[in-house]
Amino acid sequence: MAYLDEQQRQKLLDELKTMTFNQARRRLRRLDPRGRLAFFRNAQEVGRFMTRFDLESLGTRVTLIEGHRDAAKDGKLKSEFELVEVIVEPTPDNRL
């Protein structure tokens, strides 16, 4: 499979922005059979959780950034996550 060029990465970014986190995650898992989950909901900033997929066959790295909020429903505290940003970038070996 060929690496994604800049135009294809931009198209993927625009597609993922319109999806929810779970839809984007499923799309990325189906996109590259050799792809792997680098990290899941890693807290590198307060209130922002990052999930990264390395799509090795496509030469692309995708980071999904979620915002976190606690909400009280029926007397119980529940965590709500919302996809706020998507970053699509080439891997170091992708020169396209």
C-alpha cells in the first residue's frame, strides 16, 4: 500500500473531524490492517486526552484529542468525552 500524500492526509483530516471519537477510531482501525494503537487516552494536558494511531502502511500518524467534562446525572457523577481536535501528520519515513 502506498503512503498518503499531503492532499490525501488533508482529506482524511476533514473526514475525521465530522465523526465522533468511536466512529473515528473504527475508521482508523479499518483503514490500515498493519496500523497500531500507540496510546489510548493519555493525559498530557489538564482536561485533554490524546489517543494516537500509527498507520504504518500509510506512513501517517493520527492523534485524536478529546475534551473531558464531569456531569451529574441522576445523582451520579459521569465523565463525558468529546472529540475536539484531530491531528494527521506524516511519519518520519513518509517523504510525500
